[in-house]
Amino acid sequence: ILVYIIILIISNFVFIALPEKHYEGMALYYLVFILDIIFISLGAYWLAYLDFIFFMAIFITLFMCALSKNMALSFLIALVINVLYFYIKHMTAGGDFDIVRQSDILLNIPFLFIVAVYGSYLAERSEEELRESNALKSANRELSGRVKDMGRENEFLMSYMENTYDSFRMGIIVIDNYGVIRHFNGRCEAIFGVRRGRIMNYNYKEAQPLGYMVKIIGELILKNQESFDRVVQIEADGKNREFIVNTSRVRDKSGAVHGFLCVITAGKQPQAGAE
């Protein structure tokens, strides 16, 4: 019995010392419950009066409380099981049974209530965990659906913007705040003689096929120098052709800069002073 008491005390200190993260989920609660059942049974065997009827009462209480999944109902279940237990003991003992003198049997009452509380508590927690898990799965499915919808919508918008830029008769170059070229329309492909795949998603400094436009874009981004009807010579297909370039910053309603825009249109015949 002394060893039993020492082990019981040590187990309590061990569980108290465990970090809170170990109490997440239900695994540790089930372990505590199983150990409690073992300690209860051993304590009832050594300190009280454990017979087959009481053993069955413990497991019936556990089973009923697990089905109820309700802490309040567990007390009623334990009370009913206790009444049935005493009734069976009275019937089997005959006329000599006196409940007042049966101190060993009376000591079994707390054990049934402890089993009832633990059983219903674990069942209730498991039910909550299951509901939360199902809610998380449902939310995850909903969010996944929204992400897919947003992805499709974003893909549609990108395609729509690309088609819109391609419908312009002038060349359109859009650069973000990091200097990365985000849009390079079909007219620009014709002007510079290069496919957009070699230009888009690259920093403008790496876009060597743009030639003199790299300097103009750099002036816009680094020096905040916008160009208005600037005449430049652009080499395409081995020929120098004159184009008019307009650059500006892309701002939102609050005035914050979110990118840069270059518009290139066909110019007149080469003139003196053209760059």
C-alpha cells in the first residue's frame, strides 16, 4: 500500500510538471483516465471492498457516461448505479444486510462518482474535438474553394488585361515598384522584335533588347523624370525607326505610387535632334 501511495503522488507531480502543449488534444487525457481507473481499482481492492459486482458497476458507469457525453447527467448515472449496486448487494446478502454497518461498501461510492465524472468529461471533450475538427475541415474546404475561385478570377483578370493591352495600337510597358516589367503588349513585341516571354517578369535593367528604353525607364524610376512626347530612335529589324515615348507614374487615389507606365507610339520620319 505504501508503494501504491508513493506512485500515486509521483504521478501527480509528473502530470503537473508537464508543459501545457502536451495537454492539447485528447491523448494525454485518455492516458490520465486509464491511470486513474487503475489507481481506483487498486485502491478499492486494498482499501475498500472490491467484488465482481462493484467491478461491473465501474464499467457500466463508464460506458453509460461515455454515451451520455454530459457532465451533469453523469452524476445522475452514478447515483442510479450506486442505488442498483446497493440493491444487488442487499438482495444477495439476505436479511443480515445493514447498510450503516457496511463501511467497506460505502467507501465504493466515491469511486463510481469519479469514474462517472471522468468518463463523461472525456466523452464531452472528444465530442467537442470532433465538432471543432469537422468545423475546421468545413472551413478548410470553403477556403480552398475560395482560393481556387480567386485563382481563376485572377487568371481571368490577367488574361483580360493582357488582351486589353494587346488591343492598343501603341506599345504598352508596365513596370512595378521593384523595377520588374509586368506587362509588355503585342505592339511592343512588334516594335522591339522580341517576344514578351524574354521581357516580362525581368528587371528592366536586364531587358537589353529594349535598348535606349532602358535609360528612359531608369530616369523615370530612379530620378522621377517623366517623359512627354519624347522622340527616340528604336532599332527594330536592323532599322532605326522614330517613336514617341510618354512615361508616367501609376498612382492610387491617395497618391501613392504603385508602378510606372511607358506608352510608345509611332513617330514621323527621322528628324534632327531625335535621340
